[in-house]
Amino acid sequence: MKPSEPQCGISENDLRNWPLSKLRELHFEMGKQCNVRCIMCYQTDFSPATKMAEVMWKEKLLPAYEAAETLTMSGGEPTIMPACRELLRTVMKDYTHLKLNMVTNGVQLRGVFEEAFLKQGNVLNISLNAIDPQLYAKIVQFGRQSEVIANIKRLIARRDESGSTLKLRISTVIINDTVHEMADFVQWAADNGLDEALLYQDYLQGVTRYDSVTVQKFIADAYAAADRNPNLKMLHLDDWDWYYARLHGLDPVRLRPVFQRPKEPCGVALDSMIVSHDGAVKPCCKSWYLYGNLMQSSLLEVWQSDAAYRFRRRMLGLDFRDCLGACDLNANPINPRIANARKAYWVIKRDPKEAIKKAKRRLGFDTAQIDSHPQQPQSRVDVQSTLSRDDLDTN
Ligand SMILES: C[S@@+](CC[C@H](N)C(=O)[O-])C[C@H]1O[C@@H](n2cnc3c(N)ncnc32)[C@H](O)[C@@H]1O
Ligand code: SF4
């Protein structure tokens, strides 16, 4: 049966042969290797063996660097991956039009990372996670808070001196251990000249240690800190307030305008892609749908694959069956149970072993930290092999 013409003025032929010149946002997860272990981290593998093959980022993706406007790096920890370092050097030399974003724990935030972000940075998110040093030590195992803070202060000073337009943000994840510190976190960001502070909702577990009156007092204190500092852009405090209230059948501390879902297809389907270390390409981090794999196909084959065509075509018809309902850009979320089943199908199809590990992590049977769960200890040797790269400090 011949499919009907897609909407939005895009012809069937254009959609089948969607040009790479439409790509605007390129997102990389170049590996899962990390130099620390955060108590709440959802990653189940931190091994250096998870690195992206050179052929992908040195050869296959070259046309994507030409086309894209922004390049985002996350991980794992980008600042300890030699490939991220080398890619940034290439970008500073050959792709000066690319604006850079990165999410980092900040421990090794110097050298080429500092230079690249001062020169071409858009937003640099430093996951500081805690203000109180003892709390930081508990949350970020093997982390070095004093170095993270020194790196933030130096970057802000250099940014202000140089007139760079880089925006600096700190983030934390709201968990039992950090919820009481929200207001201090916001105030610290303002006192230290950050542009933005972001509170992540925990993907894995909820906040259960305190009663709801106490939690809403923490939320009210965080709002007060944000109000005192109008120059600081506060991200997701209202979302977290709303989410917590809904979960506990309460009114949020502050009523916010009713969220109006967009009415349009999500542009990400047409102009973005996220590439994982194993070559898997998806439209974005809030969809589980696979366009293809760069280890088996060329960039254009993946970008114009049947799967990518189907995703875009459905999207133009406002069919969001493979997108997270919680995404702000999702105009038409499907039933959450069906969405979860579809997600499980894709995750299991892609890597069944990883799917089991993820389920265990979500159910709280293990954590990212070493020896914090005596029944299922991780090998210290594994950690030391990733830490040794950090110690080399070859930025
Ligand atoms: C997995 S990390 C990778 C980048 C880098 N290693 C870092 O920590 O910034 C990406 C972001 O996810 C956040 N994160 C970690 N565990 C989380 C969880 N359970 N729920 C929500 N966000 C989480 C981190 O704090 C970080 O900001
Ligand atoms: S959240 Fe922590 S443990 Fe996870 S990748 Fe980032 S720095 Fe590493």
C-alpha cells in the first residue's frame, strides 16, 4: 500500500532522502569510562573497554561535524577519555563553527577542555553534586571536590577576562542525601558566579528519608534562594516541586502555569542524533528508538535508514510512540505502560545483558560505588584500571 503524503509540507521523497545538511545537533557518548563513582549513577559499566572506535569519530562522522551547529559530549566522564581530548583539538582547528556543550564531573576540567570551552563553548555542565565537603565525599567516591571548585573558579575568572560567551552551570541529583542541601546548592551557585543551577530528578529512586512537610520546606528554601539571586538561571526546581507534589498527592509549593504541551512534531527527529560508544545512533537521549549502527553502516546510510525514515514519518503525524512521555517536546505521549514496554523491547533487543544489569540497578540490588554493597562487590582492579588514566593527567 502506498503511504500517504507526509504532512508539514515535506514530500515523501524528501523524507526518504532526508539530507545530512539538516543536522543541527550532534551528541556523543564516547565511552562509559569514569574516574569516580557517584552513589546515584545509573551506569552499570565504567570500563575503558567501552570506548568509541576511532574509525567512527575520526572518519565516518566527519560530514556530521561539517553539517552540525552544536556538538555535545557526555559519558562516562569525557575529560578522562583521550578520544574526547583529541576530538576537541580537531574541532578547535577544523570545525570552529561548532558550539560545544559538555556534562562533566569537573575533577579533570583543565587543559584542552578549558581552552576549547573558552573558545567555542555554549553550556558547560559541571556535576558538582554536593556543597558540603563530607557529603561530596560520600556521593562522589574517589572525587576531589577542592579541585572541582578550583577548576570552576579558574574557568569563571578566565571566561570573564576573555569575554568568552561560555555559560557555566552546576548540577546535582535530588536524592535522599542531597535534598536537604538544595537551597545551599542554589546559593553557592549564585555566590560563585555560575550562570545556571540545575536539579536533576533521580532516574532510579525517589526521596523517602524525610516526611513531605520537611521536603516541601527544603523546596521552599530553594525557591527563596533562587528569588534572592535573580541573575542565576534556575533549572528544574519547579519541575521537581511539581513531580514531588504529584507523587504525594499534594499541592506544589509554588503553583506554576499549567504545562502546555507543544502541538507540533518534535524537531529533534529532523535535526539531531546521538551516537553511543558502540556505534548505535538514536534521535536523542529521550528516545530508545534506533536509527542504525555506525559500526555496520555509513553515516548517510544510518541518517537515511528505513528506521530513521519511519521515525520521522511517524513524528510528522504526531505519533510519539518511541519517546519518553516526560519529555517537554513530546506533543502526544502514549500510555506510560505501553511506552515502558516499547522501551524494554528496544533495550533488550540492543543488549540483553545490559538490560538485566540496568533492571538490577533500578531495583536497588547494586550501586555504582565500590564495596558499598557487600553482597555484590565489584572488582577493585577494574576501578584502578580506569583511575590510572586519571592519574596520568594528560590534558
Ligand atoms: C552519567 S553522567 C555523565 C557525565 C559526567 N560523568 C558527569 O557526572 O557529569 C551525566 C549526568 O547524569 C547525572 N546523573 C547521575 N546519576 C543520575 C541519576 N540516577 N538520575 C539522574 N541523573 C543522574 C550526573 O550527575 C550527570 O550530571
Ligand atoms: S555520574 Fe558520577 S559515576 Fe556516573 S559517569 Fe558521571 S561522574 Fe561518573
